[in-house]
Amino acid sequence: MSSTLRFHVVGEAFKKHPIEVPAPKERPSTFFAKYVFNRQKMRQFLPPKIYDKMIDVIDNGATLDLATADAVAIGMKQWAMELGATHITHWFQPLTEGTAEKHDGFVEHDGKGGMVEEFSGKQLVQQEPDASSFPSGGIRSTFEARGYSAWDPASPVFVIGDTLMIPTVFIAYTGEALDYKAPLKKALRAVDEAATDVARYFYPDVKKVISNLGWEQEYFLVDEDIYAARPDLLMTGRTLMGHDSAKNQQMDDHYFGSIPERVAAFMKDLEIQALELGIPCKTRHNEAAPNQFELAPIFEETNLAVDHNMLLMMLMKKVARKHGFRCLLHEKPFSGINGSGKHNNWSLATDTGILLHAPGKTQLDNLRFITFIVETLMAVWKYNGLLKASIVSASNAHRLGAYEAPPAIISSFLGKQLSNVLEHLEQSADDEILLTGKQGLQLDIPQIPELLIDNTDRNRTSPFAFTGNRFEFRAVGSEANCASAMIALNAAVAETLTLFKTRVDALISEGWDTMKAILKVVREDIHACKPIHFEGNGYSEEWKLEAARRGLDVEASVPLVIDRYLDDASVTMFEKMHVFTRSEIVARNEIKWDTYTKKIQIEARIFGDLCINHILPVATRYQTVLMENVRNICDIFPADEATQLTSENVALIREISEHKSYIASHVQRLIDARRVANRIVSDREKAIAYHDTVAPLIEDIRYHVDKLELIIDDEMWPLPKYREILFIR
Ligand code: ADP
Ligand code: MG
């Protein structure tokens, strides 16, 4: 783009877009889930017997037979057609970032030369998308391209536009998972079984434990014209160059500030559409960085919450375009200011309504509370490397450890009160006291609820913080599918709860009292998992050293962090919990390494192009202007005076030359490094080469490009600058 074009784009962005405020709607309760085939619609559109069967399938995991599916399909089709649906799609979450769909019309031949609207139970339950172009890590060789998508009745179907969307799992012909949903459902089953067993020590009537997830989605909005004028944003979702804006977030004036009008209109539109699709949106606010915002719904069952997050990310992009914005979900679109994350608030709850991670009113409740807290910490401690592996990506790597984001080390913050309780429990031998409920002693667990309710010492630097009745996993990336983190966390907690029960049961069979046995095991575990507990500043340099001393995983290289999935402990855990087989893990790791490589490869290519086609020519042009000026001065003035008058420009000419030659030579190195890396056959080794040799060169060269941005005539600079991208809305 020529410089005049840049000014045109920026100018237009300032002027345009009458704010389109969505038509006022009735109260949210009246249109909530309007486009969702939820229980209420099922009751309306399904025969009572079929309704009961479906509830049994959804609530108790009963298997769905084809006859029931056929009957469900009839009611579902009627409901969907009343809303104008003409097509169905199986909606699934392949191992890419987004979701995938393949639309089929409702129409079938009627056998008499005409057409009839048809939608069978078989179509509802199963499809066979030709899936050879989705990542499979070699599980599905190309000659066996079949993949199956199968309905997940636990996540209700919904209508978008003219399409009935059916949430599905996606598996290979051979049964291996090719998606996020299938293993997530397995991990949720594992944690349900393990946690139910443990919860029954305390409350024998518990039948089921539900994993809850409340995500907080951060994002940036940028004007679409400006976005289109930045090839790096367009191709990679982040700016690969751009000097810091003089003002960015240092005034702290954006966080919770008033929401700009055009953004507010976008948010309102988005919320209405999300609510209509059954996403229980609750909170919206500005985030810390300019043009950064957050949306959070009320927490839901984890499988549903994950689907809703995927759906919301899809909606955000669509609605943003309607309002003349582009929604950036990348974890680090701009250097020098905050990146975006997706805090995953997670807890376990029983079917009887008890939040297992929340303190209660009785001693029994509180021993249960401590048990679930400590066994969660055990999982986070034992699998801290794996949990990190579940959230790393090429894009999240830019965020972790930089600017107000959790470091690339997993630790857990508990707050003063809970830390004190655990410490006291560990050190005192007074289990008699706890169990007989004598008052007034130090270990006064019944007091916990009051103390924790106004637990205000929040630690924003902790990647896994206890926040009163849940843990908040903050290292998850804004662009990620939450399922990845939720699979690892729920499976790991399922394993520690299983081991916990084995140990408690062994003591009970030796004649121990149940509560005493629980307390004994809890005590041992409080001691064992101590290294994961960290209340200090996670951003500090000392923490990195301290964490290494404690044996926590401090690796920061994404391709190497991914190795943690293949640790013996991880593989054994996943296999025992029936979440992944070894071959699935191997395949998924291949995909992760390959994805990492491709991301950096694309960045390196577009960055090289920008340097050669945009930056260097402009630098040369400006240099020529300076040289003409110098020559003209020399023509007019006597030599002595001319030397003096041209000294600044001569220095600038030199400086530009230095940056130019650095950029030119290092872009060549970047190309060479890619060539060398591309010849590597192993996905893992290739990703390592991209991490070690290609990625650092981009940052290296960027420094010089950003310096040029500071000295070259603003009128000539070809790319919209940070101040223009970040402050126009
Ligand atoms: P923050 O102060 O961190 O922004 P919010 O109160 O906005 O926290 O809540 C963030 C998310 O946590 C919301 O989705 C909320 O519903 C969810 N949440 C609250 N309690 C729980 C819980 N016990 N388990 C899981 N998620 C929860
Ligand atoms: Mg939060």
C-alpha cells in the first residue's frame, strides 16, 4: 500500500460506520435459547415416551437406539423447519482451532419424481464427512479417508440461519478420536466416576459429579479497513512489526473504562445473538489494553461450556464484521501491551447441589472441601508439565511470561486463609479435635466459609488460582479450544481421586475410621504437593529459579513442552482413565508439532515479504530524499558550512543504511533457516528447528524495522501504526 493509501484508510476509519445499534429486544429471559432445541422444546415437540428416553440419555448416559433417534428427528425437524431451517450439519471440533461443518439439505427424492423434506434418525445420529483434509496425525491414512461424526445428545442442537446444527464427536474409522469433544467426554466420565466415589464418603446419596466450566473470553477489536491494510494481521492474526504507541495502557484508563459507542453496539448485538443460542452471557467489560475487551457467561457443565465457547468465538467474528470490525482472538496481536487469555474457572459439583470446591457449614463439609482442594493440587503438581502442554501453542507462547500474563510455569495460589488451614492441618496431629468438633481450637475448620467469602488477596500472577469456590486456570489461550485444558485437568484429577480412594479404602480395611483415614491421606498429600503451592509474584525472575529448584517444569520451548504428553506418567494416566490411547497421543502430538511449524512458517514468509516489499523500498526512498537534500545543500553552500548543515541527514542516511543492511541480510538468513528446517523429516525435530532458528530471527529483524518506523517520514510509512490500529473504534 502506498503512503497516501495508508492515510486514506486511516481517515476513512475515523469517519465511517454509522453506529448500528441492534433493535431493542424484550427482556433476555424471553428470547434466551430461542434457537436451541432444549428440554422445553423437546417436551413440546417430542412424544412423552421419547422425551423421557432422551432425558435418560442426557442425564444418565443411557445409549440412544435408532428407533428413539428416528422419533427425535421427526420432532426436531418440525421445530427447525418452523424456524426456517432447510439444511442440517454435523458440527464438530477437529484438531484445528475452529469448528467444522458440512451442510446437507433436508430434501430427498420421494420416489415419484419429486422431492420431500426428509431427516432421519440415522442422519441425526451419524454422518460420514469425507475427512481426509482434517488433521489426523497419521491415524487415518489417506487411502482410508473415512471419519465419522456422531451426535452428542448432551449438547443441544441449535439453528443458525437456515441450518440445524448438530454437535458431534468426530472419530476415525478405526475408532480413534480426531477431535476435542470425544476425549473431553471421556475425561468428564472419568472425573465423574472418581469424584462420585470420593464424594460418597461424605454424602452417600451422591450419584453423579459434574465438572463446571466458566470461561472468560478476552479479545481485541480493530477497524476492518485498518486490519485489511496490515498483511501480517490478515495472514497471522498478529502484528509482526510495529513500534510501541507513545500511549498505550500505561495510564490504566481502559480497564473497566466506559465502553466506546461503536463497541457497545457490537457487544449488544453479540450478546443478543449469543443469548438466543442459549449462551448465558453475563459480563462484558473493557480489558487492560486499548481496544481489548472481555465477555464471560455464567458457568455451565464443561462439555456444554466448551461448545458454547466455540460457538461464541464463531459468532464474535461474524458479528464484528457486521459492525465494521475484525475480532482478534490471537493471544498476542500486539507486542508491548497485554495479550488475551481465556481464564477457565473450574469446579466439581454433585448432582445433589454441593460445590465440592467450596467450603461448607459443617466439619464434614469442610473435610470434603479440603479433600477436593488437596487432590486437585495433587493433580496439578504431578501433571504441571502436562497441564502446560495442554495450553501451549505458537501464539500463546508470545503471551506466557510476558506483560501481565502467567509465566510458562504452572503453580497454584491459594490465598492466605486456605494456605493457613492447610499448613495447620499438616502440622497438627489433632485429628481427634477436628473429628469430635471441639470449638475454639486453632484447627477450627467450621470457620473457613466466613473467612473465605471475603478472600480478597487475589493474585493475578498465578496460572492456577483458587478463587473462593473454584480454581481459575488462567494460562489458557484466548484462541484455544478450552477442551484441551479441560481434558488434561479433569483426567488428572480423576486419577488422583482414584488413587486417593484406593489409599483411604486400604486404611479402612485395616480398621481405620473413614474420616480419620481421609484425614491421614489428606495430610500426606498436603505435604507431597507443596512444591505446586506458590503465593508469590509469578512474574518475577526469582520464581523461575525457585520453581526449577522445586522440580516444577520450567521449559518454555513449545515443541519441547509438548513432549510432556508422552511422559510415561501421562500416557499411563490417560490410558487408565480411558481418555486417550498411546497411539492417539502420538498422533495428536504430531499434529501439534506440525501446527506449530506451519504457524511460524507462515509468519516467517509474510514477515520476509513485508520486509522486502514494504519496508526496504520505503527506507530506500526516504534515504534518496535525504541524499538529494544533502546534495542540494552542498551545491548551494560553501564546503565548510555544507558539512555542518548536512551532518544530521548524513547521520540519518547512515543509520537507515545500517538497519537496511541488517534487515536484508537477516531476511536471507531467515529464508535459509526455513530451508534447512523444511528438510527435516520428523515433525518434532522440525518444530524444534522452527522454534530455535526461525522464530528468534523474526524478533531480531523486527527490532530494526521498528527503529526504521521511528525515523522514516510518517507520510511514507506504508503500514498503519500501532496508535492508529489501537485507538480508532
Ligand atoms: P472474575 O472476577 O474472575 O472476572 P467472575 O465472577 O466474573 O470472575 O466469574 C468468572 C467466571 O467464573 C464466570 O463464568 C462465572 O460463572 C464462573 N464461576 C463462578 N463460580 C464458579 C464455580 N464454582 N465453578 C466454575 N465456574 C464458576
Ligand atoms: Mg477471572
